[in-house]
Amino acid sequence: MADKQISIVIADDHPIVRNGLVQLLNGEPQLTVVAEADDGEMALERIRALQPTIAILDVDMPHKDGFGVARIVVDERLPVEVIFLTMHKNEALLNSALDLGVKGYVLKDSAMADIINAIKTVVAGEEFISPALSKYLISRSRRTASLFQQQSSLGNLTPTERKILARIAQGHTTKEIAQTLFISPRTVDHHRANITEKLQLKAYHTLLRLELKNKDELL
């Protein structure tokens, strides 16, 4: 890995930022900036043509923003890892980037200090997020752990509760479920209360939105 040359395309519509990064990266023996772009369409064209190891994309660019370019990279399965460069300290944007498969998220105000480490971390197959955003990663990790715990707890449901849960996910009413399973509506309500308690849900409707994306597993 130490001897492997890392090719980079940089896309940013601010010349000062772009030129500073080019000088910094070209000063590293292992790194080579093979192309620059000042808008998203140009970035995509050069990524397709050159297929660099890394594409550093400004989130905010004319003609096509960083997210638009990254989505096409993913859709076309281009062998390029994406690092976002942004001024936005925004949790929602960070989560959207990670959900899209972006491996690096670097704040512009720390880019000169972080970008080389970000590139090497991403090339090694890991994610790099600017340290200033670490609190958002902790929040994301907790949400993921919570969802995993809720999904795992499906195994604690009885066969009847699983059947009821599956039918709830399909949009059936309490009365319809009762008729299908040959039990009383009151019994259905009792099972619903047990399901909510076992899955540690604060509200019944949370069940529909979070747990039942995999409702077929309950049948």
C-alpha cells in the first residue's frame, strides 16, 4: 500500500481552496492530483474519463452538486472513493453522505490539516470524518444500535404476536386481525400492548415505521 500511487480529482468552485489543496497534495510523494474541476458536470466528466482513486468533491457546486456527482458515481459503479469537502457542520447532510456511501467528510476550515489523513484513511478502506463532527457520529452510532436492538427483539415475540405484527404491517385493523386469527378484538389489543412493551417502543406507530421494513420475516 505504501508504494501505491493515489490519483485524485479535485472539484471545487473556489479557486483559492482548490489551488491550495492541489499544492498541498502534490507535495506528498504518494499523491497525485490528475485533474481539477470547478463545477459538478466537469467533475463527473473527469471522474469518468480518468477513474481516479479518490474524488474530492465540494458539496456546493454549480451545475451539479457533490451529492449529485456522488450518486452517479454509485449508480454507475465507478471504482472511485468519494470525499466530500464542505463548510456545512450539518448532521443531516453528514448522515445523507454516509448513507450514500461517501467515505470521507471533511470540513473546509480544517481541510489543510485533515485532507491528507482523510485520503489515506479512505484508501485503507475506512471512513474519515472531521473531528469537529464526532458528536454526530456518536449520535448516529447510538441510533444504529437502538434500531439493531429493536430488530433483534423481534425474536422475543410469540408466534401469535408475530402474526399480529405482520398483519399490522400490512395495514389490517384490529377487527380484521381478530377475524383472520379467530380471536377477539380485545385479545388483539392485548397482544399489541405486549408487542409495544417487548420492543420498547414509546408509541405504537413507531412500530410501523421502524420495525416492519422487514415484515415478510414475521410471516
